Amino acid sequence: MQNAGIAALGLDWRYLAFNVHPDNLRVAIHGARAMRFIGLNLTVPHKLLALHMVDALDESAKTWGAVNTIRFESRRQDEQWRPIGEFAPEEIFEIRSHGFNTDADAIVQSLREDLGVNLRDASVLLLGAGGAGRAAALKLAAESVKALYLVNRTETKATEVGREIQARFPSVKVAIGYPKHAIDLALNATSLGLKADDPLPLDEARFPLRDAGAVYDMIYRPAETKFLQVAKAAGCRVANGLGMLLYQGAKALEIWSDRPAPIAVMRRALKENVYGTQ
């Protein structure tokens, strides 16, 4: 996806994957800065750790409490920090790392475009209160959902997220546990569904999926988890996390390049790589 977008923009860059142990993350970020990387994407478990390892935090990273995108920046004398890609090698003397979060906005964009969900005044069941679940919960609250029901394997973690939402977004009704009525959206932010023999991420005896208007699973591989299969059979509108992956990646490319991302090109490359189709 990223290399397709980079090629479409005519940039002489290459997107590569590196396995980095959490204990070595700080060294890896410093190394990338020393080698004048354009930027980095981070996945779990690095997103929370990186908050304390970058030189500057964008408002998005501060708001959602995680960094999934780093941009390396430089500046000419007495000028603002700009993406390092804008500078000739001989112009670069000072470099800093700048952390962003592109996940939260990507969730909302995918829900809107892939499911047609209008979050304002919506009632939402969110499954999972870990890193992805917490960011999703805060973003949903920021979008003025009417009610947010939080379910997590460890109830104390759901309670912590609920308290944070009530402190930051007091107009949003937050409840720990399953709703007792029909809702607009059920969203899976757990890892249950990655494996074929995983159980459902919710207890259907306590909340049947037929009572959800739309169902979203952040997992995108497999394309249709058991959660989505059950939801589809129950007549729900369904979508997986491919759109979220696309939009968070496209925003990262825009942050690095300061140019609009070629969404259609990146979507085709993503579908071909993940599913073998365009």
C-alpha cells in the first residue's frame, strides 16, 4: 500500500518492515533519525511506548494517547520544523522526531464510508478496552455518540476507560457491560477472530447481534471473521478493518510527504496484497 502510494507520488522513497523488540524501540527511533529516515510507522506494542520517546507530540498523539506515525523533521536557520524530505542532504543539520496518531480519525472515516454510520447520537457497543479499544472509545466519545457500552475481558480496564471518557466527555452516557436494547453499532477492538478457532468476542446470550444495526471488526485478515459471519447472518450491515488500515496509512503518507495521498491506488494495492484481488 505505502510503496504503491509512494510510487504514484513520484517519490524516491521505499517503505520497509523491521522487527524491533520493545526494549530496543528507543534505540531504533534514534537510529532511524541518525540515518535520516523520512519517518516511521509503529504497531503494537510500540504505540504507547513511543509517547515518551519522540522529541515532539502532535495534538493527535496527545489526545489519543498513542503514536503510530513518526515524522523526522529539520529546519533552516530560524524557520519552522518541516518534513525532512523537503531538504537537500547538505541542508540538514538538526533533526527531530515528531509523533502523530492517524488511527483514531481512520476509524471514524471507515465507519462512515464502509458502513454509512453517523456517530452523532449513536448507541455503540465496544468490545475491548486495550490500546485499540481505548483509542476507539475516546474517538467515538469525541464524535458525540449518545451512549457507549464497554465490554472487556478484564472489567477493571473497561471501568478505567469509562472514567476517562466521563471526565473528558461528560455528555456521553457510558456503561460497563452489554446494552439491554437495540443499538446502532457493535465494534470489535479485540484480537478475537484472528484465528479460525477463536470464540466470538461477545456473549450472544447477553447481547444477540441481530440487535445491532451495523457491525464492524477491526480485524481485516481473515476478511470475514466469525463475528462478521454471525452478524451478516443476523441481517446486520458489516465491514472489516481494511478501511481503517487504508486511511491510517494514507494519512501517514500525507504527514511524511505534505501531499494528498493517492487513495485509490493505495486501496487497490492493499486489497491485492491482503486478499489477492483488486
